[in-house]
Amino acid sequence: MKAVIENKNTLIIAGPGAGKTELLAQKACYLLETNTCPYPKKILAISFKRDAAENLAERVERRSGKEISKRFVSKTYDSFAKQLLDNFLYGLPEKYRPDADYMIAIQNRQQNDIRQAFNLAGAVSILELSNTEYNNLLNERLIEQRLPLNEENQSGLIVKKAWDILLRGQTPDFSPALSFQMISRLAEYLIRSNPLIQKALTQTYSHVFLDEFQDTTDIQYDLLRACFHKSSSIITAVGDNKQRIMLWARAKKDVFEAFKENFSAREQRLIMNHRSAPRLVEIQKLVYSYLNDEEHDVKTSKKWGETDGLSELWLFPDAEREAEVVAEKINSFLVAENLKPRDICILVKQLPDTYGKMIINSLKEYGITARNEAVYQDFLKEDIVKLILNIASCALDKEDTESWIYLLDILKIMRGYNSSRDFEKLNLLIRETKEFLKDIYRSFQDINSKAMLTAVIWKVINFLNMSYIKGFYPQYKQGHFLDELINKLIDFIWNEYNLSNEWITSIENLKGVNSIPIMTIHKSKGLEYDTVIFIGLEDGAFWNYIKQREEDTCSFFVALSRAKRRIVFTFSQDRKVSSSRYTMQKRESIKSFYEILSRSKVVKEIDFVKDSK
């Protein structure tokens, strides 16, 4: 309760299952409903993942209603920075002002764009480095400095020229393209160059929430300081240093200490774990001790009995036997325990396609679907993707009231209708939408080619109106990102239809309703499952453990803390990883993980190596 009503800059240390999201939702509702966040000011909440931002916003709306929750703005770091840049683009000095129609350089395209820009700028490849290492080096060079850049030497001039090429294109076949890290650097420079924008921000947002604060990068922290340092805005940062697993992505290791010093923030701790059963928490406590965290007297929820929680270590002679047993066990969990596919998660440290391939094939023998969730996770959170899939669900399933409510709410806001004033317009909108959905249903029945599916999806886009879409979702205004998402969605739906031959099943399967997710530990942050099976607790998976003990131990901690009731770890003596010819696996480098499991005295070891002999 103290953390909810505190109205000073605060750092809240909260472990897994402590209810960080619920705390922030309660705090937001308290601030809004008591007018501690005085009207018309707003609360800004910044999360790392889109689903976390949406989850928090939904909780606030459920508690306080639509009208009050309009003053709660929930964004990711990337969307916050992009909105600042797009809204105040011409506030940047011309030298660093990107083309207004810049594209987002994401994933592989980002590496290619940055490499091409440096090549055009005159950089010479370092032969001793692999392509990946060279690309990473170029990216670091590009964003390591705050703007404006130091151009006093040849190296600085090359970096500036690469920036110029990415900002404005400069060649017929090279369009302007910015990574989100570049956008954050530009947004920070924008705020620092324009005190009036910084003042407008602090007058708009009386309170700021920062989720998963332990993974805040140095670039994001620079932006935070530029926006809110020495301001009247009250900042609440929530995080857990035992879950700091993003150091490889520039997470600022001393961010807690820096925040307390720079913002004069007080520290509070939450010691309840509402998620995990007591026997699983016993393992977590040992990891706390290993990480030298003195505050490890975690309490468990009263919903659990003292002996609740299952933890097992499965030992296998090879990956083939592992896949057989994992598939068999998952099938028994689903049947005997009445679990749903989304109640189970298969986690890996890296390479989900490699570690999960055999398991996916073995699960097919039981009629169970599993997939690499990384392919879909961020894509399915895109606003336009969610909207189109909800329309398809409404059209194909008349009983899907949840999708109907979602669609109608979006359409009302898109078209600027007010429920209390525009009664006749709303009735007309409802009738038009129902007729449109009937037409879409008929159109789906006639589809027999990908081209016909494309025509139906664009019929949906035209009904929504492209101008409305870009006005409502400003992230789609620049470049060809929206077209790329639509084309990718069409590909996904068509592929699913070829597998199921039913449209409603295709939509559900694309959403992942009927599949078991396979994902990396990094992608699992903020998620929870009844049962977690971690594949490959082996030296090969934690290949860099000697150099990054703390970060890998935190990864181990995050993996085991995703489970509510059951956590399983597997080890395979023989496993081929990637293109390596060496297949024999060991557990010597990460023996501390096995010592933790053994010391907990709650982990049951099952040796399938002996069973196979």
C-alpha cells in the first residue's frame, strides 16, 4: 500500500511474481481517481515490450473505466522515442533532421542498412572479424555517442557520414532508414536542444512509470534524463536486478544506483511471490543467495499449499530420446491434467529452431502443435495485425463477442464518435459494420488462391480507410512498414489455411491459441505458465558463461521463475547445435546451476539414460 500512495521518486525492487504490473495499475488508478494526478495532466507508463504496455493499460481501464483511463498513456521505450521524433521533427537542427518519410530499420534490414551506410561513408571492413562481429561493431560505433557527434578526426567523420546517409538516403537505391537506437539518440538530442519541449512534457505528465527498469539501456536512460531530470514529474521505476539479462543489448548495469542518485529516489522492496508455488520459490531463493542478494526472504501466496510445486531434471542420452519423452509428457499433461497448449512453454537459451525442431516433430505424432514464438510474438502485437485478425474472427465466428467489442471500440474512436452525443451515427456504424462482416464472411468462402485472400484483406483495409488507420496509428505513417505488415499477414494466414483448410482455425492457429510456444528466455520476460520445460541446461547453451556469469545466472533465474506450478530442466549427452560437428554436451561450466538444483532438495532427477540401455 505504501508503494501505491507514495508521491515521490521511487525505485521499487520487485522479484518475479511480486505483482509489479498490478502495483502500477493500482497506483495509476489511485493517482487518477483521487486527482493526485490533477486533471488534465496524464500518467506516462513506459515498458519494454508491447504486450506489457498493453496489459498495463487494460488493467487500468478495467479498474477505472474508459473515460478516466484516457489519461493513462502506456507505451514502449521505442514508441515513446518515435512519437517524440515524429511530433517535433522540425525541432531538430537541420544537420541531424531525418527525412520525414524515413523507414524503420529492423532485424536483418537494420544490419544491412548500417553496413551499407558505412561502406558508402568509406569505412573499410576489418578482415579479422566475422560478418556478425563487424555488423555489431558498426552499430556500436553509430550509437555509442550522444549527439552531436565529434567530427574532429577521420573516424568521427566516417560515423557522421554514415548518419547522414541513414538520415536522408542520398542514393537512388538507399532510402532513409533509422534503427530504434538511432531514434532514441535523436529524441534525446531533440529534447536537450529544445527546453520548451521538455517543459511541455513535464506539464503533460505529472507522473511517469518505468517497468522492467533493470534492462534500461544507457541510451534510454539518457532520454529519460533529458525528459524528466530536475522536473516536477514524479517517477516510479520498478525492476529486479536478478532479472537483468539484457547487458548484451547495452542495459545500463548501474541504472538503479544512477536513478537513485540523479532523481533522489527512495528504494522500496516487494517480497511476495504471487506466481510460483512454494517448492519452486525454494530454488529461486538459492539463486538470490548465489547473486549475493541479501533480501531473499520471499513470501508465497496463501493460494498454495506448503508442498505445492513440482521440479524435475530429465537426463537423456541424446536429443532424439529427449524429443520422444518431452512430447509424451506434454501429451499426458494436456490430457490427464486438463491443461491447454498455452499453459505450457518450452524455453531455450538460444536457437529455438535448433533446440525445438525434434520436439516439434515428435509432438505432431500426438496431434499437438508447437512453434517458434519469436517468429510471431512481436508481429501479433502490431495494432493493424490485431485489428485485421479481430475483424476476420468477427466475420467467421458470430459468437466471438470479444472481437466484436474490440472492433467497435476502435471504429468509434477512429471516426471520432462520442457515445453520449452521436447516438444515431453509432447505430449507423453498427449496422454498416455488421453488413460489412457478412460480406467478408461470404468473401472468405469463395477464396481459393492467395491472390483472392489478398483482395479480401485489402477490402478490410479499404473499409477501415487508410487515412483513418495512419491517423489512429501514427507508427505507420512513414515508409512502407504498413504494407510490409499486411503482406506478411497474408502470407501467414495463407500458410495456416493450407495446413488446416478452415478459415476460423487458420486465424486461431495464427494467433497461437492452439500451439505450445517455444521461445528464448529473453522473449519470455514478463510471461508466466503453469508448466515450463527448459530444454538444454548444458554448457553448449550457456557457451559464454565464463565471461558473463552474472548475466547467465540471471537468465537461469528468469527461466525457472516463469513457472507457476512445474519447472522441468533437460540435459542431453548428445546434441548437435547449429552447424557444429561436436555433439557431446557437458555441464561443467554451469555446474553451479546443478548445485543450486541439488541444494534445494525439491528437484527430482529422472535418468532416461539408464532407461534407454
